[in-house]
Amino acid sequence: SRSLNLAVIPGDGIGQEVVAEGLKVLSAVLPQDVKLETKEFDFGARRYHSTGETLTDADLDALKAHDAILLGAIGDPSVPSGVLERGFLLKLRFAFDHHVNLRPSKLLPGVATPLAGQPEIDFVVVREGTEGPYTGNGGTIRKGTEYEVATEVSVNTAFGVERVVRDAFARAQARPRKKLALIHKNNVLTFAGHLWTDVFNRVAAEYPDVTTEYMHVDAATIYLVTQPERFDVIVTDNLFGDIITDLAAAVSGGIGVAASGNINPSGDFPSMFEPVHGSAPDIAGQGKADPTATVLSVALLLRHLGHEAEATRIEDAVSADLGERAGKSARSTSEIGDALAVRVAG
Ligand code: IPM
Ligand code: MN
């Protein structure tokens, strides 16, 4: 019999609530012969307050022994901004070399969008996950004075750019429309921008069947709102990817349904799947959070591990559930999870 050995990091705020529903749906969808084993890790604000620790080497070793990681959300107002994010979430992405941060955006039938009409939105952003301005490469001098100077260096390596660009081309080639857009800002960020553009053009020559375009990130925010249907696959750097995927979520059903995968395609380390949303402390513990983004992240997790049929069953269940929401009264976090679990089982 097969097994799925899952590390679970509920994290802070609504993370606990949404992960519980993600696991509920996962258990319901898995075939009988797949044995699900989960191990929970209490990373986040509670651990930080009680031990002063963020992610340790021992934690990384313990996590490494799993097939994949399911994460809820990390971040809490009781801890200064950035400490938990850098100490847990980014540390994990870097330590496990999650260089492909996969963020699909699909506007499902019946789902509200702030955009006019019901545009066809079905694209996936391949956000670089281990470089750019996220490396923590910078510093400050004369701190706290009116002469303070702070730098935040964006690190881009030929190796790092090429591997994520190649991943994006392969994904574009596997999709019906076979389109790939590079989003950057090479009119201003000339060093990093030219590296990205050069690598992109060089790899493009190996994929003559993929239609490519280049777009500055500011222009991309316009097109994401006025012509989202033009996008199929997007590849971009870590920070631009962070920003445009929030925008992408906003136009394609909201942050409540945006899923993501932090993927290490080599399989050397477990990949990690999480909703794009944060810990939402303002609604934590009230059963108000929509677990759909986490459930869709579970689908990405299953697809990554080769359980394609189960991934599709979850996506179809979510699609049906969302399609029937209009006009109905709001359900609690666990009611939505229950409904999805019933659908994937039946
Ligand atoms: C995300 C989040 C993180 C990021 C934060 C919490 C560090 O916004 O996953 O998009 O910037 O990557
Ligand atoms: Mn973000």
C-alpha cells in the first residue's frame, strides 16, 4: 500500500482553522490504500513566545523526512513585523530551495470579480522563490538618525533565473495556449532586468512553439485588471511575483480562494503548499475564514505528488461549491470544509 507522509504547520491566526479543513478534505479524497500520516509542527508566534526560537536545524531535519508540507499562515501582531515571516516562512523556502513559487489564478463560474463582465481568467504565475530582494542582503548605516541610509539588494543569479525560467517554459508548453510572459522592470532595474531578459530569450529559442512576451511590471498591473484573459503563464522575480499574485487573487475570486505551492522540482526537499492569504488575526478563532484557498493548496500538493485524479476531484468540488454560493448565507469555516469533504468523497 502507498503512503503520504505529511508535515503540517497550522501556524498563526486563521492558519489553525483553515488547515483543519484542508486535512478533512485530504482524508476524504484519498483512496483507501493510501495511508495518510500527519505530523504537526507548532511553528509561529506561540513557539516564538515560549522558547524565543524560530526555525531550528533540528526542525529542518524533522521536516525533511516528509513527502510534503501543508502550511496555514505565519505572522502575528504580537511579534515585530518580519521576525516570524523571516524566521519561519522564508527560512523554510530558502532552506528547502523552493525556487518555484507556483500561484494559479482561475476565475471559476459564479465567482464574483471586481472586474467588469466575467472575463476568462486562467493563468499561473511562476514566482521565483529563493532570490531577488528576499535574500536579506542589505544593511543600514546611521540607523535612527536623519542621515540613515538603508539598502536592500536584489540578488539574481544566472543559475537561479535560468532554472525558474525553464520551469515556466515547460509549464507553458504543457498548456493549451502555450503562452509565457516575462514580467520585470528592465527599463529601470537594468542589471537584474537584463539578466532575466537575456536568459528568457535564450531559453525561448528552445521552445519555438511557446509564444512569449515581455512586460514591465507596472504595465502588467494594468493588463491584469483590463485584459486578464491575455495571460497564460507568467514568470517573474520574487518581489514582483509577491505583488502581482495578490492583485491576481483580487481579480479572480479573492484571497479566500488563492492557493500556492512552494516547489522544489528536484524532490531533494519536501515542497510546501499554503494559501496565499496571511494569518488574518482580526478574524482568527471565529470560524469566519474561508478554507477554500487551503483546500485548493491541498489539490496542488496532491498533483505535485502524482495524485492527479484526486487533485482534480478537489478542484471540481471547489468549483461546484463556489458555483452554488451566490445568494446563500455565509457558512462557517468548518461548514465549508464539511461540504467539500462530502463532495470529494461522493
Ligand atoms: C506571501 C507572503 C510572504 C511573502 C510574506 C508573509 C513573507 O506575502 O507568501 O506572498 O512575501 O512571500
Ligand atoms: Mn504575498
